[in-house]
Amino acid sequence: MSQFTSTNARDVRFKRELQPDSSGSDPARCPNCGSFALYVDPVRGERVCDNCGFVVDESLVDQGPDWTTFEGDDRIRAGPPPSVMAPDKGLGSMVGNGLRDAKGNPIDARSVAALNRLRRVSQWTRYDRTERALAPGLAQLSSLSSRLGLAPAFRERAAIILRKAIEAGLSRGRSMDAIVASVVYLAAKQLGAPRGLHELAEATGVTVHRISLTAKVVSRELGVFSRASRAEDFVPRFASQLGLDPRVGERAL
């Protein structure tokens, strides 16, 4: 009897540990406005909400490499960290632009010509077929994000959806402008800070109908689903654009 009671107690305790803590908040959501548009400010070491400006976390510790310079340009760790904004995610290699050999001596004219040919071959073979198709799309995404003032979280989420769309062959027969606008539209909805179709149409020159149609195709083919936009999703951004006090936006919600 005691053994049965002890086993049941362990089972109950195990089940309680598996149950989510209803009192805790979602770490991916802003506790102030409920948006998922959080980004990390590496300079201040803070995690900030892009909608209302609320500082979610402070004094974050950078777990990445320190990139400390010890002798001249020599670094212990070389190369940038991986990034979804690069066609090869920043993991590729290329021939440098230097005109000196490994000992620091100048390269003669014949070797310079051979090195230039090697650079052209390296540039062509650096990306595979998918990455070469992805490169102009990522460039347009970066340009559109700058014009709209999107936070890094938006750019990275849109870049992930864009990469999947290119790999699935959804770019064939469709303009890259429409695909880029559609992935930004879907990424913004997923992060809880939607952008209007008319706003994207004005920034890209693509019609509202074309962006909407392309977004539906990308969403259906890739399984990228998000809830319908609500009026309150636009309140924090409009309040920020109007320079209103955050309490005004909270009161409006």
C-alpha cells in the first residue's frame, strides 16, 4: 500500500512539472503590449520591443566571440558570424582583394592577372543555383526593410521565409519585388506587428492585388500561417509614429 501511494505521489509530481506555468509570461512576447517584435540591442545589451519601445531584458551577456585584436589585424577568430541575410549564411569563402603574397611581398603583374581570373571563378562558384537566385531577393529585402524602418527581427524572419520560397521554386514566373513584399507582409503578421498592403505597395511599386495574391501562394505552399490582423496590432506603431506618450497607446488598447 505504501509503495502504491509513493508511486502515485511521484506521478503527480512529474505531471505537475510537465504542466506549463500559467503565472509566467511568454519570453518571446512583449509583456507591455503583447507583440512578438523583440530585438536585441548589442550596444546597450538590452532586449527591446520594436512596437512600444519597452525594455524587456537588461544587462544581457553576449555569448558570441569577442573578436579581440591582438597583433595588428590578426584576430583569434576570423570572419563574420553566420547570418540569414547572406545567400550562403556567411559561411562561404572567397579570394581576397590583397595584392601581396603570404610573406607580404608585392605580386608581379602576371600573378595579378592570374589572381583576378581566380577571383572571378571564385565569385561565380561561391554560390550554388539556389543561393544565386536568392542573392538579388535578399538585396531587395534589405533595401525595403531600410525604407520601412523594420527591426532586425523582421528582416531575419522575412529572409527565412524568402529562402524557403526560393528553394520551393515559388520565384519562377513571379517578380522578385512581389515575393519580397509578400514575405515582409507575412513576417510582420507573424511577429504581431502587421504592415498594410497599401504601405508595401507604395514602397515597392507592386499592386496591392499582386502582393496579396503572392502572399496567399507563399502561405499555402510553405505552410506559413498567422492569425488575422486586428486593429489593436496597429496602435503601438501609429502611436510611435505620432510621437505620443506610451501611456496613450496603452489607453487606446
